[in-house]
Amino acid sequence: MDSASTDCQLTIADMSSDLEVLKKAQECAREIMSKNVLDAEEYRGLRAEMRRLFAKTGSDNVVL
């Protein structure tokens, strides 16, 4: 394993220290959703994966 692959780790957000990052992510998500970008045919796979993940977590109210 090269050293670059060990530099990044996925962690659970800490609301006290990651608030700005979480706000930016929310802002980006709102912008994407407002443009209906996911309706494009090229994002068919992403929509399917999102549906699968939301179904897995019990989020039935999400419309994609």
C-alpha cells in the first residue's frame, strides 16, 4: 500500500469542529437538487444507488 492511500480516512463528522464543512456540503447538495441535475440520463446509475441506499436506511419519503 502506498503512503498516499493511508493519508485519507473516512470519519464520522464532529458537529463542533466540522460545522463549516457540513454547511458547505449542504449548500452544494441544495444547489445540485435545485437544478434537477440528477434527472439527466447520465446520472441514472447514481439515482439507482441513491434509491438503494435510502431504501436500506428506511428513508421512504425521498423522491428521486
